[in-house]
Amino acid sequence: MSVREKAVAAREDLADSDGVLVAFSGGVDSSVVAALAHDALGDDAVACTAKSETLPDAELGGASEVAEEIGIRHEIVEFSELDSDEFVKNDGERCYHCRTMRLSAMFDAARELGIETVCDGTNASDPGGGHRPGLRAVEELNAYSPLLEHGITKEEVREIAREYELSVSEKPSMACLSSRIPTGLEVTEERLTRVEKAETLLRTWGFEQFRVRDHDGLARIEVAPDELERALDPDFARAARDHLSDIGFEHVTLDLEGYRTGSVSPGEGTTEDDLDLGAEYPTPED
């Protein structure tokens, strides 16, 4: 079956619902689901974003912009993962607890709107992506995953996004801020805040794919391989050291292995190859 045929089948399935609420982050997966749902149901499709401490403000603003681009109604609900001791302790099930709370907030919002079906952006590439406890929450709460149901892979999601001319079609994957904190180290508002501020700096300085990992006060910067040479520049080193120290990090390092997902899993900490950074890049304007 072609990508276009899969997209048509997913849209037709959505059209059979009286209405759907899409758990909407503004990333490419949920944006494609929102576009398909809006195509299928018009005003009976709603995109809903859960605002919490783990969602960067920039991502919330971006979600609103993409929802407007699609033309779908956009709702925002608020909750705090930090209210859950299970989430805060940050064990191997953190994503399960996060996704359970986030989807539960979506189902609550759907009930208030008189909508029975809640959709998420799980795609057909996700189940094979290693340890994914968040997917268990999707199954337990019975959220509908049209991309997964119709075998639409990550690359095919991007192809559909390009067909819809979505601005996020090439947007890198974005995990929540708690993913920057190593397993076993408590998730706190202080740590989440300094990670968000650090990543805002890197974005302002022009880096495109990166993470700032918080190893209990040590910032480990990862950038994409094609951006590594720029990160090794002495001016960037001084800027990173000075500005990240100002926002609360005691030490600043650059990971020479570069950006990669899941690099704060157990057994993967800062490596001996990390380069101590030191800067004169400007602080971004508020």
C-alpha cells in the first residue's frame, strides 16, 4: 500500500468518529494526525496540548502556531507531573507515569467537550524503538493511534506532512525536558528550568539538533555531528561556560560523541572524552 493510500485509509477511519481529540505536541507525528482529523471531521476535530513543567515554552508556542496553520481548534490543558512521586523519582518507568498523566488529562478534556475518541501520534516505527514504557500507557488508556493502526512509519509521516505542506515536516523529534535528567536523579523544577534555559541559549545561537543533559549540576551538551565543529570553537566554549554557569550549572562539558537519543539511560553517563567548555556569545534577548 502506498503512503497516500495509508493516509486516505487513516482519514476515512477518523471520519467514522463523531469527533476526535488529538493529543497534540506540535511535533510532526501529532501534527499529521491533527491534519488528517481536521480533513476528516472539520470542526469536530480538536487538537489539545498539555502544558506542564516538562514542556518548553517554545514548544507550546510552536504547537499553537501549527494548529493555526492546520486550521484545527486548539485547546490547552494544564497539569503537573511533579505532583506524582512516581514521576519525580525518575526510574525506568518515568515515561509511563508521564504519558499516563498526560493522556488522562486529554481524556478529561475530551469528556468535557463531549468527545469519546482520543488520538495520539504513535507511529509504526515507535514500537521497535527500544524501551518505550510510554506506549504501555497508550494501550492501557485505549487511546487510538491512527498512524500505528495503518502502518505509517516515521519517514512516511514526514512524507504526509510534506503533502500537507506543514512547517514541521522536517522538525527533529523533541522529547520532554525530563529526558535530559539521568535515570535515578530526581526530576525537579530547578533542573527542568535550567535545562530549558540552556537549550534556549543553544537555539538562539543557531544550533538545530542538540540536547543539554543535566548530570546533577554538570551540563553535558550534545550537538548533531555536522554542528560539532562549530561547538568546538573557543568562542562558543567561553559562551557556554559563562552563560550556563549563570543559570545554575556548576560545570559545562561538550560530548564529543554528539547528539543521540537515550544517552542518559543507565550505564551511559558523561564520558572521559567530554571536553570541558569554557565564552563570548551574546545572551539572547528576552
